[in-house]
Amino acid sequence: MSNSAFDQKIQDVFGEFAIDKGLVRRLGATGEDRHVPSYVMDWIVTHNAKSHQSTGSIERAVRDFITKHLPPKGDKERIRFLLSQGETLVLLDAISVSVKLGKEIRYFGTIDCLDESKALIDASIIEQNQGLLQGSTWGAVKICYDGSPDGGGIRIMDFKPMQTGRISLDVFRECRGAFTVEEWLDLIVRTLGYEPSMYAEMEKLWMLCRLIPLVQNRMNLMELAPPGSGKSYIYNNVSRHVWLTAGEITPPVLFYNRQTKSPGLLTRFDVLVLDEAQSLRFSNVAEMQAQLKGYLEQGVYSRGECRATAECGLVLLANIDLQQQPVRRYKNGKPMFAPARPDYIRRLPELFHESPTVDRFHGIIPGWEIPPFETQQQADGLGLKADYFAEVCHAMRTAPDLAHGVRAKLRLAGSKRDCAAVERLACGLAKLLLIEPDHPRFDELVVQPARELRRLVRTQLHALDPQGYSPDLQIERLESLIRRGTTLGRISHYELLEEIGHGGMASVYKALDTRTGTVVAIKRVRTEGAELDERAIRREIDIYTRLQDIPNDHLLAVKTIFRDPGSYALVTEFAEGGSLWDLMGGDMSDKDRVALDEATVKAIGLEMLDGLAALHENEIVHRDIKPQNVLRCDDVWKIADFGISKLLDNPVTGYTFQGAHTAPWAPPEQIEGATAHPSADVYAWGRVAVFLLTGKTAKDAVKTLPKPWKELLSVCTDVMPENRPDAGAVKDQLAKIAC
């Protein structure tokens, strides 16, 4: 397809979300002299270019806008002078806010173009734009000079963030259907600012891999490449949800500042990029390494009194020593580069010379396979607006349905870290390409690159520890295990892979659905020879049957139910992320346990309440809400294990064969055998929330909480059931708590 035909197709399909990347470049509106990201420049051109205008007219409009609203730092004294003369100005800039606590609470805004970090700003503006507290946010800032005698200065009068508006993933997927996978790859490369015709397909795929952390939560990558390959340019320009930094990195900056009690960068962005990683300095190497290993593995960190989770991915960019390969050449005809030594990982700081730390990175992007950037490789045609594409990528992070088919296709067994890395990398590539597992090029464009990204990690692990790590991937397809007969047996068309839990008459297995390729969990309860109450068995099966008809993202999905003379089995989705109990340290004592931060508890609590409200609306009382029964699937928390649940239209009192309650989470009336009621779940939810916030299982721990939490959780854990609000009301109140 010719460039003109391709451009027309992009315009026809995406309409207002398409932009002429070549026009932006020809206007000279790169933003480089002002350090303005390309997504901001796309926004400026879009809002100043009218239909049917000539290039000259658009250029004048854009330049006038930049002169008026986007002054270079060299103009900061002129701006200050205008403010001193009583003028009110509107600038387009990156704004952030800090809070100074003392006898008087004060709020200060940072305005980059003026090198101003003490601009006065009212709390009302911050309340409407809370993203300002989490990092720099681009938008229109209205400023004036406040000459009040009690401490004046530049004052922020109003702030309007840059907003793309609502995006629809469904519409985006529909648009994808108009393109072949090759055209789609070219469109993304063009969107990033590069001309796809200047690159070979594999070069474009490696460039695409840079975006995996933008669409997949907690992806940890390295890119090792020569200078000038464009690796930092993409991260610095593609999305407001990415933060790029270099220099000295400290635990307070990265994780949590104990003095200011403020969360670090990992809680503020989708992706944190550490540039020039070969020159990074760490103020406390031992603590940083320990914290990183925990975070890279589970997305959890703990500093002092703060324990928190985050979904931010970590990317290291580094320059390494390379040598030319005369035989292999890039698409542009120039000789390719390759690492000058096999253990190129040693170019990084010593912190990354420990194999367990490196093993927690999912992949290494071979930046040497991407040609160094030259001006003729700049985009020269239509692509997607950078701000629009960035928000689409951000939305994809919470779209697990895009990943289900990939897991079913891969069906991997072997090293846990190798399997998880390849699976997550493949999910990210499949999201970016929006390619289905049955596509004839799926293996070539998704699976093989994902395997190679992880294989490069294995080569560096072997270089660091030849005795402990093989340079080859330690994975195989599950079909190989089945053919060798090394599984634990079969229930119907489900192959039992491993036992992951056992208690009483029940065993829980990780299993493979041989029809769909999906990994599932199977709870199998033996009834033969056991003194079990048939009514209790029937009740549990009835509840799981009803659950199949409740579509809710925060209830563990029930797939099917089996019953035979000697046992019955319940098949659910597989939760690979562990439980809340695991997140809180498992069976450690309360004195050693660290509480979660309020924002993390709020997010988890809202997800749990959404599931509880759905249960109660469908006349089900769970009756066993506890940290062990809240599981993480694809970074979503879900309520599981309905073994002692009750149907309100078929109430049962007393004990079942699995026990009637779990201390200390159950309310007093349930322990005494009262009829099931939704208020029991609200009580248990309240006890779990107190536990997450304090690390303590004691009920009176609620007294130590900040006022908003104390008020809400005290009423939830009231000993009188009639005083407790319903789950929906609790959810509404929790949503209003500021964190």
C-alpha cells in the first residue's frame, strides 16, 4: 500500500484521532527547546489547525500559540515582569503541587518554565485536580501576582489539565479490524514518531517491545543499546503516565519518604524509567536491592511503617559497549551492532550484578538490533495523536480479557519465573498488536519475541552465575507433560497439573482445560466414606451454580461443577497472584507485620465491596470473608471460597462440614449460630480493612486509625448487626475518603 493510500485509510478509520506527524515535524514544533513531550505538541497542533487551512496558516497559528502560552525558560523574567504589572497570564506547562505541614498548612505549586517551586495555590484547585499531588501534570495554568503583605508571590488562579476525553477500547478494537497486522505495526511505529518504511519488521517489533510496560501492569524490562537508538526518546514523549529520571536514586524517592510520609515514584505512574542506568548512583545499595527484589517479584514494598502495593513497571535504559558486525546489516544498509562482551550486564551498577535481582526482570530488549536514529527516519505521514494513544495504552492495563486467550495458547510449564515472564511479555505484545491467538502469525510476532526477550535474561543470569543458571529457557508446553504422563490425573477434560492446597476432605489443584487451553483451579471434595451432610453438599453446589450467573469482576469466576458418587469438584478461574493474607506476610506475628498504606487499602476495599454488593443483591451471604479468601487475578482482587456461604432464601443455622465461621473475622452473632445475614459480611470486611490498615488482627486496633477510617470501620464492626450499613453504602462512604 502506498503512503498516500495508507494515510487516507488512517484518516478514514480514526478521523479526529489521526494527526499528520510529518506536519508537526515540518512546523518545527518538536518542543525540544522547551522539553515539551510530543503528546503535548500533538495537542497544540490539533487545537490550532482548522480544517482546509494551508500549511502556512497552521504554522502561524501554532507559532502564535507557542509564543503566547508556551514561553521558553529564557523568557521567565519577562513573564515575571508582566505579572508584576498586574497582568493575568495563561501558560501551558507541567504543574505539580507539594504540601507543607506545620502550624499553618500551605500548598505550593511548581511551574517548570518559570523555575518556580513556591507558587501559591488554593486547596480547592488541588481537590479538583488531585493528579497534581502525584507528579507533574500538563495543562493550562492561569497565574497572577499576589502582593498580599503576609507572604505574596506568584499565585495559581486556575488549572485545566490536558484531557483527551473518554476513550473506548471497544471502538479502538473495531478500528483495528480495518488494518492487517503489518499495517497496524506500521501505524504504531508512525505514532511513535518514526517512519515505518525505514525499518525492517523485526526492528519495528523490538521498538514495539518498548511499549509493553505501558499496556501490562508491573512489567520489568531492561534495554541495553548504543547511544542514539531512541530508547529514552519514546519514554520521554509517549505518555503522561511514564516518568523518566536519572542520576541518584534513593529509597525515599522510589518507594516511600518516611519524613514527609509521602509515597514514592512507583505509586504515581504506570512506568518508571531509569535512564543512563550504567551511571546510576544509589544512596543505600543494601536497602535498595532488598526493596527492589520484593517489588519486582510481587509489586509490594515496605519502608518503616508503610507497606504498599503498586502496579508501576520498571525499565532500565543503559548504554553498553558494542562492536560492529560487518555481515549483518540494518534495513538502512549500515552494519549492525552487537554486545562487545557476553556479560554485558556487568556494565550496570553492582546492584544489578546479583542474579536473584536480575531474574526478577521479565526481559531484555536487544537495543543493538534497532538502528541508531537518523533524521530521515522521522515520521512523514499520518499516525495517531500521542495523547489519545497514551490513554488507550493506559486503559489496556486493566483489560484482562485481552490476555486470557494468550495464556490459553501458550500453556507453559517449567521454571515459574520463565513461564510468567514469557506469558506476560506475550500478553503485552498481543495487546499492542491486538492480534488473536489463532492468527497465522501469532507465534512469529508474539510468542517468539517474548521468548527471546526472556532468553536474553537467562544469558545474563548464566554470565553472572554459570553454576546456578542455564542460558536456555526452562519452559515447555503443557502438552509435553501430558504426553509423558507426569500429571496428577484427570477430571473430565481437566488435566491436574499440581496440588496447590489441601484441607479436610478437599484438595485444590492447578489444572489445564484441554479443550480451551485455559489454566484453571479445581477444588475436589471427597465424599466417599466420609460422614458428610448431603444438605451441606447440595447447598454448596447450589451456591456455586448461582454464582455462575453473577457477572462481577471481583468474584472468582465459576466455570463448571461436577458431581459423581465419590466426590464433587468445582472449577474456577486460577488466581496466580496469591491472597491478601500472603500480601500481609502470611503467618508472621502481628508485631512483625507492616500495615498497608491507606491508598492501597482503599483500592482493595472498594474491589471487595463491589463483589460483596453483587453477592448480597443475589441473595448470597459469604460468611467467610477473610484475607485468605481474597485472591489476586490479573492484578484484580476477587472474593473466593464459598464453602460455608448461605442462600438467604434457604437459610441454614449451625455448623456445616467445613465449619461455620473463622475467627477473628466473623461477627459475634454468626459465632452464636444466628441466621445468615449480609451484615455479617460487612462486619468481616470491616475487620479485614482494620487488619490491612494496622497489621493487627485485634478488633480494638480500629481505635488507632485516622478519623475518617475510624468512623467508617467502627460502624461496620458494630456488635449490633442492625447498626451496620449495607455493602453499597459502605462502598460509597469509602470512595469519599481522601488518600
